[in-house]
Amino acid sequence: MDKVAVEKKWNKFWQENKVYKFDEKDVDNKYYVLEMFSYPSGAKLHVGHWYNYGLSDSFARYQIMKGKNVFQPMGFDAFGLPAENYAIKTGIHPQDSTLHNIEVMEQQLRNIGAIFDWDHEIKTCLPDYYKWTQWIFCELYKHGLAYRKKAPVNWCPSCNTVLANEQVVDGHCERCDSQVIKKDLTQWFFKITAYADELLSGLDKIDWPEKTKAMQRNWIGKSTGGEITFDLADGSGSFNVFTTRADTLFGCTYVVLAPEHPLVGKITTEEQLAAVQNYCDEVAKTDEIERLSTAKDKTGVFTGAYAINPINGCKVEVWIGDYVLASYGTGAVMGVPSHDARDYKFAVKHGLGINRVIKAASPDVDDSLPYCEYGVMVNSGEFDGMSTEQGRVAVVEKLAAIGKGKLTTNYRLRDWLVSRQRYWGAPIPVIHCPHCGEVLDENLPVMLPYDVEFKPDGTSPLAKHEKFIHDVVCPKCGAKATRDPDTLDTFVCSSWYYLRYVDPKNAEKPFDTELVDKMLPVDKYVGGAEHACMHLLYARFITKALRDMGYLHFDEPFKSLVHQGVILGPDGNRMSKSHGNVVSPDEFVSAYGADVFRCYLAFGFKYTEGGPWNDDGIKAINKWLDRAERYVLAAYGDYASCDEYGVDEKELNRVRHNTIKSVDNDYNEFSFNTAVARMMELVNAMSKYDNKTVKNAKLYRETADDLLKVLCPLAPHFTEELWQQTGHNGSIVVSEFPTYDEKALKTSEIEMLVQFNSRPKTRIMVDTSLTVAQIEKLVLSDVKVQELLGGASVKKVIVIPNRLINIIL
RNA sequence: GCCGAUGUGGCGAAAUAGGCAGACGCAAGGGACUUAAAAUCCCUCGGUGGCAACACCGUGCCGGUUCGAGUCCGGCCAUCGGCACCA
């Protein structure tokens, strides 16, 4: 078969006849398969795209054959930095390059032969989409979940924009790898922290890889403890510290405030003023990465002020130190050098007191200082003898009774910084009025102007567009006002696209609530693991926020998630231009066809693992499909036919049904490699059967039909062609997936292994209807076994039905 | 440091529930057909020893539980991913 030519034919046929169109009237039987949409870069589809989209499509096709009404949309995450950077380099406008790239990619995606529903396509850079992205911003704002504040933020000097916490990797920009610096800027945030607890607990309800859930848990970083109030010794005020180890409070010999703590300026004494100011200046100059380095010395300065430890009334020194972060907890900690490694280092360096208040619970545990494990309280007055678990609550409760403490929870998760000083994104729909302050512009969309000077200089490109910025009046008071010059992080666009897919042409609303409630959540979401703490977290947040506003009525957007593995270059490195190891699917697809390529990706890797690319086996897959074709056609060819149903027939039938059973299960689990292995076994069995001179045509042909059907999701064009050539009506791609016959899997006799003391010795044929006791009797009376035993006495016989018999001597 | 994975032939990888390790392939070697090549078909293919039947060893390392461990338990080592002065 000329696979390439055949693929063109069927691809056209399916699309023209809308063979596997999602039936909008049968929503109750829907199955929503979604792959993370792609960024329309100038480069062609690479092997990774095929791996993700091609095999997810096989899963979707399998669901169709299992009778599901499958919805599998595709679109483009079209805003973003790369197009803008490309524009800066080449002068080609981002809109032009993006729309062109999308056209090219659409064609390439069609060539995979996937069932994408193009009527539901989304391009996030078009006004009819970003209008609703802006609408979401407005809704969040109205519900107090979007706000603007001045804060130290991550700034990428190369991309000339701020970044979200999630986009900073090891202190470097996720995109361009430049070192990120801290800047104090006024920026827009989404209050994702309001959902911290639900984002955490919701993880228990969803079928996601444990690894990914663990990463989100980690990222959210819940920690329970208490806030404890220290009064200043001179009575001029107080401050709180956060601790998870209130049981160590009696060991507190000093307290440390973050250098940015608002109290620092007020409490510093005359003598210490110069030192403190000097220290704060130094800290401000050091960049975040250096400051957060664990290896760094625990520097700090005494403020000259004293505070009172509320549990025992002891007077302790108040220091400042940059190991205390202003942005976590209360920006102040109690110093307990005896039971905290950092405090210990700090105390030793600055000559502060060390006072042990926890003993190891069991005497054989290393009890040296600092002792940071849980243990038993000592030197702690009435609390002596209490365990850490009890004490960390009891101490706070005692303080709460006198208004000096309360139990609290802290999260590592920070609010999501969404404004970007870049051009190619959705404009933030806010107008700044000299009288009313910030006012939402609900006259959407706020159009992104085309004629913009987007060369980066650290200010937003839109800020330099006179008309965009100034040609506006305040919606409230009508005064001359200005627009917000920033655009939204592209992760905002992608945080709700799975909702728009089901209702992409709705001009009245972002989506119809009733429809979305029926179509969501996504039943199977497939995409890379690298989005664990970004897109996958943001999407969950937006879903929950929209739910609380009443726009939808479910809690989680993605019921079940699968991460495909990464296909590396042949050298084992991540594919990249700089490594020069990028493998293009094109030459393989044009030589062997899309089905062969897809089957090869299916067979060559464990789906969730991926691995280095190697094209040695692709020829073998091509040969295998040729082999399958030969025997399918042979089954439908001329030969001496009979109704016989002997040993050979039973064996062929057994392999046939075993293949159906296994492959059915394998598709469900994205275990494409083993599915192909089982199908290869079936082809081998057919080849063996074909050697018979007289064959049972009914069985042979049914087997051929079943082979085509189980193979169909992985090789749709190939099987469709053979389906037609063997005289079937209708399209195989929408036929029913075969069911297996349990009876066919069972044979009347089975060969069992005989072991002596767990050592394999011989084999014996056993009737499968025998009981364990009968098998035991049979094996002991077997001539061969008798001979091997040579009269030795048998202590015990262990029979594992259908597998082995272990004789203990 | 903490969290999560992973570790099996020359290679990609299999192994529902503790039961014949290496399914299914690739590569390699041998053979049939062929004037020859391609294609196709058949055989061998974890290691060591042996003519052989067979024996011993073998799933990162060391122990344990069990009639029986790739799988369970304890302790290590290595690689990869994530988090990290988070109080």
C-alpha cells in the first residue's frame, strides 16, 4: 500500500464528511479530551508535538470506538514574548508573524490525521477571545481578587518585564535565562492566595500524577503554627512573630525582624542608627539570589531595642537580619538557637545566648545542639514533659488566653503577578482617572493597537502610544484620563481556554454556563509536566473563582491528567537549536506516512517517560504494518476453507481475544507500547495460521477485522483503507471496539512448572479443571517427577494454579 | 537539607495480586529462497562452565521476611526532576 497517498485520501474524506464530528445534541455521553494548546512559533511541528497530539488523538479515537461522544478541540496560545522578541529582531509585526505561523501549524496538525474539531478553534490573540480574558480580569477586580500594589517584584532585565514568582527558575528568567533582579514597582496581582487552602485540599479529589500533586502541595506550602506577640520593653508597641515551634518559646534568647520590617525605623536607638541604616542599605543592594543563599553567613545588626518574651517575661534583644523575609509570615521570627539551625548560626556569630528547652524523646537519639527534631519540653515551667506535638499548640493557647497569641496557618504561595511591560498581550482594561483613581473599562474589548513601537526600554510599549494611552475619558466622571499601559501575562489567557472551547463563538458571554457545566470538567488532559506550578495551578484558581461568582458549578477543571514524557535528542539532551539535535518528523512522515510515524512513537517509548530519539526501529514498524496488510488481505483471499475448529484455530482465537483484552486496557492507560506489542503477537499468530493449507475462513476473517479495529486508533488511515479493501461498509474509525470472549482465553490443558525447593526441575501438562488437591496428587504420581525425586521424602507441596507446583523436600 | 521519581541484556523496553525475569521489537550472528541483491521466511541471541543433558550466577549495593522477591520490609549508593534561610 502507498501509505502516504492513502493518508491524503482518507484525511480528505473524513474532514469533508465530518465523520467523527462531536455531536452537540448528545452532551450526556460527552468525553472531553484536551491537549495543552501550543504556542505558534515559527518552527515546524517537532517530534514532541507529534508525541503529545498524535498519541492523545489515538486515545480520543479509542474513546470514540468505545461509544463516547468525543470532544477534542485545538487552538493556539498566541500571545507572548517569543513573537515580540522575533519582531524586535526582524521587524515583522507580532500579529503578522503569529497569524502566519498559525496557518502553517494548522496544516501540519491536520496532517497528523487527528480528529481535532476545528469548528471550535481558539486563537487567544484575537479580540473575540481576549475580550473575555479582559472580562475575567474585570470580574476578579469586582470581587476583590485583582488588585494593584507596590511591591518588590521580579524583573527580567533582558525581557524588560516583571515576572511571576512561578516564572523565576533558580533566580533566572524562565524564558531567556537572564538573572532576575528585584524592583519596587506598582503591579497588578490576582489574589490566588485566597484559594490556597482549597487549591491544596482539592488535589485529593483529582486523578493526577502524584508527582504533580506533590509539586503543587509543595508550592502552596501550607504550614500551621502560631503568631506570638512580643511587646517592646519600653512599652512603645508590639509586633508578632510566626512560628511552627511554639514549644521552643522558652528557648527564645532574641528576636529578628526583616530589614524591611516597618518597625525598624521606629525602634532603632540613637547609638545603633548608623549601623542599622548601613545594614539596610547593603541589603537593598544585594540581589535576591545572593541574599537567599543558604550557604551565606547569618548577618545582622542589633537595633538597640528590647522586647518581652510573653511566656516568661524575659527581656530579649531585637535584631534585624536578612535571613528573615519580609514577605513570609509576619516578617519577624523568634530566635531559638538551641533548636533551629539558622538561629544557632546567627547566635554563635553574634554571641547571643543559647538555652536548651527540648530533649530528644528517646535517649539513643543524637541530642547535640542545635537539636531541631521533635522531642520533650524541658526548662519550660508548667510545660515540662510535654511533647512537641502538644506543646506547639498548648503554648499558643496559653498566650491566646492573655491576648498574646493565636493559632494561624501560613502559605508559601504568593499572589499571582499578572501585569507585563510588554506589547504582545491582552491590554489591562483599566483607566486611571485623576479624580476617581483606577476605574475598570468595561467597554470590551480594549483593543490592542497595531501601530506600536515595541522596542523594549523598560517601559511598556503601550505607554508610548499616544492615542491608546490618552484618547480616553473616565467612565465614571468623564474627565480626561489615561489607560493602563501594561498587558496581561499570557498565563491569564491560558487559564480559561478550556471553557471557551465549548462555546467559542458566543458573542454575548465568555461561555454559556449551562453548556460549560455539562461539558466540563475535562475528562482527560494531556500535556507537559513543566506546567505543574504555573498553568495547572492558575487554571484551577480561575475555575474556583468563576465558580464562586456563579458562572460555573464545578470545582476542578481537569478531572484526569496525563503528562507525556519528553522526547530527547539522539544525544540524550533536550532538543534545542543550540544543541543542534532537533529531529524533524517531516522526513519520516513523507517517507513512511503519518500512521507509521505515530505507531513508532507509540511503540518506541513508555508514554509517560519519553527518552532519547532513535530512528532505528521506524523501518521495522513500516515492515510490521506491511506484514499486517499481507495477512489481512490473505484472510480475505482465496484458499481452501473449512469449518474445522482444531488446535490451530483455538490458538489463533486465543491470541485474538487476548490481544483485544490487553489492548483495550492499554489504551485506557496510555500504555501504547504494550498495545503495539500485543498487536504484533496477533500478526505473528496470523502468520503462523496462514501456513495451514486449509483454513477456517470465518475465524480468519473475523480475526483480521479485529486486528484492524484494535489497530485503528494508532493507524487510522491504514486501517480505513484495508477496511474498505476487504469489502466493509462504513468507516472503521467510528466502528465499535471489539469485545473479548473470556472462554476463548482459557485452554483445556496448561503446562505447569514443577519446582523442587523453588528450583525449576521439569514441566507437566495439567487439565485446567483440576482442583489444587488433584493437581498435587497428579504431580506426585507423575513418572518423570517420581524419577527426579528418587525416593526422597516430600515435606510439602505448594500449588499455584495455572502457574507452578513447588515440592518442598 | 526536604519532597518526588527512577535504576532490569549490546539497545528501546515487558512483567494485574509475591509465582517460570527479559514479553514485544531493534541490533547482531547463522540458514533457506535467489545468478546476485532487495523483499520474504526459519533458527540462535543475559553471563560463566560443559560435547551434551545440565549446573551455577544474574533486575544498582548490603541485609531481612517468605517454599518462592524485579515486586514486600530495613539500611545504603547513583542518576534525574521539583522546592529550598518559608521560621
